[in-house]
Amino acid sequence: MPIVKYPRAREPLYYEWDRKAQKCGLRHTVYAVNGDQYTGEWLDNLKHGKGTQIWKSTGAIYSGDWKFGKQDGYGSYSVPDPVTKEYKRVYTGWWKNGQRTGQGVFFYPNGERYEGEWSDGVRGGWGRMYYLDGSSYEGQWEADQPNGQGMLRLPNGNRYEGGWKDGKKNGPGRYFYVDKGQLLEGTWAEDVAKCGVLVDFDRDKAPAPTQYPIPKIELDDPAGVLAEAQALLDDSNN
């Protein structure tokens, strides 16, 4: 009886090639079609774990944590200086789903700096901003603008403490004129003080006090004045 030999059963070669192409775990530098390069850990063909990405178009570099293909965790983002070509750090802090989220420090090109919380890539939460002119703001942020309660300190020592809305003074607040030794306590709207009371405050310590102190108003019968005001208010309500 003739012997029939059947070919050995084996899977197609492209199965083996596909397995070798799957990126999982720590890999050497992988180059994308557009020239971007990534060195680090992978999971199911996605950047996952610790790794460093370099974008060819801008030269920017990110080194830190990745999760399912996006920056997620703690990492640092830097860009090259257009003149010296040396890398300058732009942001160091926490990321989530590819966006700055959580605590972090951002360095602006003009030398300004923000330290604080981020939400979906913009300033949100509590943070401190150092401006180029020497002033600083510390307080609440929302949608990349001071919103809520915060303090603005100017280079000459003057400061505002109070409410903010969309980056402008808004609501009850106090403005300390440290240079003049005065304090304005009142209400602001769109960065403008609408009403308030101005009094002397640490006038003896002020470097440039006004020529004359603000006179104090003394009432001979404060209780009677208050009673009269209350009576006028009651009459108007009736």
C-alpha cells in the first residue's frame, strides 16, 4: 500500500509577522511614518507605562507616564529654543488623558510662571501666577482666569484681596495702599471700585503717606442716629 505524506499543518507566515509586530512591554525606539519617535513601554500597540516621545515637526519632547496612548500620570514637556536649540522646560506636573490636570508648573515664553492646579489643560483650582512686571496673583482659577477669591500683589507692595470674575476684580474686596498707608474696603465690578470706605491703615509705616490723615467722623449720639435711620427706613417701606 502506498504511503501518502500530508504537508505539515502550519499557520500562515503573516500570523508570525503580526505577532512580532505587536508592541508590548519595553521596546527600542519606534519611528512613526511622520518622523515622530517614541522610546519606552507599550501595551497592545499603545504607549503605556514610562516613555519618551519626540515630535519631529516641533522638536518638542515629553518624558513621563503614558496610559493607553496618551500622557497620563506625571511627566515633563519641553521645547527647543529657536535660537540656541537648547531645550526649555514648558510644563512639569500631572496629566490625565493627554491634558494637563492636577498639580503642575508652567513656564511661559515671556518669563512668567504659574504654579498650581490644572483642569483639562487650562488653569483651574487653586494656583499662584507670577507676572512679568513683578506682580503676582494667588487664589482660585476657573477656565484659565482668576475666578472666586484671590489676592493680587503689585510690585510696590499694594495688594487687593477679594472676589474675582473672569480675571477682573468683582464683588466685595479690600485694596491695601501700602505705599500711602490707606485701605479701601468696598465693592468692585469689572475691575472698578463702585463704592467703599477709605481709611488710614498703617500710615506711620507707609513710605509715601498722604499729606494729611483722613479725618474720623465722630457722632455725638450714635444710638440716636441709628434709631432715626431705622425710622426713615420703616417709613419708606410703609
